[in-house]
Amino acid sequence: MDEAGARALMERVSATEPPPSRVDIGLARQRGRTLARRRRWALAGAPLLATAAVAALVAGIGAIAGGGGEPQIPPAPLTRSVPHPFNPLAPYAAFGWLPKGLPRNVNSPGSTRAELQLMVGSQATGQFTLTVWAGGTCNLDAAQARAYLRRHVHPLLNCAQDAGMSWSDTLSRPAPAIGGRPGFWFGGQALAWEYARHAWAMLYVSRWGTPVGPATTLKVAAHVRFAATAKPVVKFPFQLTGLPASWRMTSVAAWRATASGLLATTSNELGSTNAVGRVDGPPTGTIGQIVITPGKGRCPFFGGSSQRVDLGGVTAIVTDFPGSGAPPYQGLCIPETDGLHVQFLEFPEPGHAGFAFGGVIGVFKHHLRLLGPNPANWTTRPIG
Amino acid sequence: MSARRDEDFTGYVQARLAWLRRVAYLLCQDWHQADDLVQTAITSLYVHWRRASAMESTDGYARTILVRAFLSERRGGWARRVTLAGQLPDAPSVGPDLGDALDVRAALAGLPPRQRATLVLRFYCDLNVDQAARVLGCSAGTVKSQTAKALASLRRALEPVSGGGPVGAEQRGNAAGARGAIAWGAKEIGHG
């Protein structure tokens, strides 16, 4: 049997008339929500391990993609024209022109010191996801990429987040210039361009049914605004006070645009969420996975490791996590207080014994100021 | 998750359910198991929906989840899978089309799960070697070797027997192959 025969065989088998479906989408949503909640907690300590695992995986992918005699690409020197690192509270880029009829519901799945992600639209109307990397985070410049393509070698563009986590893909062919800057297609109709020397942006487009044409993708890319703002604009319903002066917000996930600005209110089920720590510390922060959102939420209770603690009339669930290979850490969750659902973790500082603030109860009692559910009272300075 | 995201997720799954079920069926060779697999996969897809919906190809993300769920399940269910392949019902009274379909299905079911998944990705989902390797989490070389082995197994299972006479299952070591040898022929898939 050859490949054509195998295709015919597949078509034949798949043509079998299916019985009525037993798949229950509502049940999937219900179980998925439960799983997401559990993962948010159970994986809370995983980023430390996952960072190493992903780094190893990426290294492996790089080794595979870079095999077959492809030349080693030296790291690009650090640029001076684009900030490195980004300020996660001040989105460096913004969408400009977008196709007519596209919902303007801009949100960000994540914003870190190395990378900003913006998403707009929906799968039905077309969804554009923009990733902008800080200067010097990627391994190539456009001249190197073009040189490889001229030699019919598809170069691997690799951009590194903090702590060794990377994104990489293979550039397939040159694209028309974007705002006068060199562009390349990769992964089908995704676009990468060097928006400043040694600084890259990527635009992904997805849509059900009719695909978005490359001309539209190029136009959206050409109208992306860089250096959109230098001052913090993302607003938070809390403020952490009394932290060491060197501590910063290391990642913000996720914020969304509203009439009153950019609000960091939505939670990210998978993980990084808002994190605070030393700028040279792990991206998970020392106080990490901070999810403080208006309204009431549910708190997981783990038998044997969770306990109910009264904090001045507020009942909190405090959980001791063993760390699974990493140092033990703590989590605190309050279904609702001051109109907000509160949840965060505290990790031991790298290289230090114990918790910097005596554990999550210490953070809550002495360092966390809640600002209520009204965005008018929120702050762009989450570290006071 | 917000109501909007629930809506997006539901819309996507409703639109792609038939396709997901067919891919799952090709992997499992059984509609009930296929529905179980799709249920598992879309639950996982919901958990990862933010990322999946941001991908260039949500279908690709869903397919990866589906295939990996299948392989993960089969790692723990090898004995049951082998039994399934060996218990295809005899169907002396069915018409030639259904009989042929059973033979082909049985031949596919006789493949190890990873080889079957490789064939489904390459020849039903039309992925190239590199894309299939990414889904399967292996090297391109492994995909090539798995494809070659799978095609060779199918060839053995479905090729016409010299002289046209039936061959017993015990002789071929594969009941599905024996059935295929009787009912399947070059006319069905252009195999000469």
C-alpha cells in the first residue's frame, strides 16, 4: 500500500455513518471549570519545575529544528532603541487599524518583562493575536534571517522569556515590508517582523470558516503602534505595601480594555497571573498567582493541608503545599471580602529560608490593601 | 471563564464536533470510544481555551489534544485494545460494501496505536512529517519510520492472496488480515 492507498482507506473508514453523538458540551464546560480551578492551585508550584522542563523542551526542539547542518546562529546583541525589559504595567504596543466589524475587545493573555501579548476580535469575526518582544530577546536580526533564506535555509527564530522559557518557530519566506521594516511569514499565515533592530513582533490570525487574507494581516501589522505608552496604565483592585524597594510586578495576566481603561481583573486559569518579586527573581514572583477580582469566588479545600483561619472576621482558607521537589509554599483564598474574591500564593525567596513575610497570613494582614469592587477606586500602582 | 468565552468555546465545539468525532473514530475504530475520547478532549480544550483560541489554528490545538489523549489512554489499555481487534464480528450476511468497510477497519485496528495515529495525522488530517512529529511529540524520523511500518502492515493485511483463496487467521497471525485478504482487493484502493 502506498500513500494514496492510505488516504483512500482513511476516507473510506471515515465515511462510516456515525451514530447519534453522546458528547456533552455542557458537561465538558462544567468539568473543565472544575479542572481549571484545581489546576490553578495544584500547578501553583509547578512553574518552577515547568520552567526547567519547558527550557529543556525548547532546547530539544531547537536541537531538532537546528539539525541537519543548519548553521548555529549567534545571539543578537542587545538593542538600545527598544526597552529591555518591558514594564508589564505599561503596554508597549497597541493595535491601530483593524478590519471593519471586528469587536474592539482588546485583552492581554499576559504581559511580562520580556513579552507583551494583545488579543482582539473573536474566532467568528477574526481574531488577531499580537506578540511583541522586548529588544534583544530574540536570536536573529532580519539581515541574518534574509541571508539564511537566500541560501534556502529556513532559520529558527527563537525569542526568550524570563527564566529560560522560549518561543521558537521557523521562518518560511520573506513578506512585504511592514511599516518599512522587514517581515517574514511563518507557520502558514503568521507574520513576524523586526519592528526595531533586534526586536521582533508576531501577528497570528485565526478565524472559523473563511480565512483572513494575507493583505489584511499585513495591514493590521503595519498599523500596530509601538511605544504606545511609557506610564503604567493597567489598574488593579489591590495594592501591596511595605515590600522591599527593589520589588516589581513581574508579570500581569490578564488585563482587558474597558471604558475606564485597562483593568487587571480577569484570572488566568493556567497560571502565571499577576506576580510580584525581585526583578532578578523568578517570573513566578515571591507573591504569585495573585487573582483578586470583583465578586465572589470558590476556594478549594484540600483535606490534610488546608485549614480555615479567621482573619479579623474574615474566614480564609490557608493551604500548605508540599512543593513536589521545590520548596514548600502557601496559598490563601477568601471567597469574598470587601466585594472582592482574593487568592494568592507565597513562595519562599530563592536562596532564603522561610517566607519573606511570615507566610500568606502575614501578607494578607500587613501588606495587602484591598480597594473594593469599583474600578474608580483602583490603582495603577499595585506596589505602594 | 466568562460567558463570552463559554459562548466561543461552545460555538467552536458545535461547529467542529462532527470532524472531531471522525478523527476520534479513525483513532479508536469504535464510535462509543470515540465519543468518550472527544468528551475527554473537549474538556481539556475548555481548560486550555484561552490559549487554544489564540492559536493560529484552533483545529490544530484540538487535534493535538485529541491524539495525545488517545495515546495516553492506550498506554494503559493495551490488552483491551488487542481484544477489540480480535473480536470483530463475523458478518457473513452483510453486503460487500459493509464487509469491505469492516475489513479495512479491522486492518487499521490491528495497528499499534502510535502507528494508527501517525497514519490518521498524515493521511486523513493531511499533516506533513514535521507537523505530525510535533503533534506526536517525536522526531520527524520516527514519524517516517512509523508511517513505513504502518503502511507495510496494512499492505500485508489487505493484499490479495495469491490464487484468490481464503487464508486462515492462524496462518496470517491476524484475523483482520485474513478477512481483508478475502474481501479487499486492488480495486478498492488501487493497490496493484
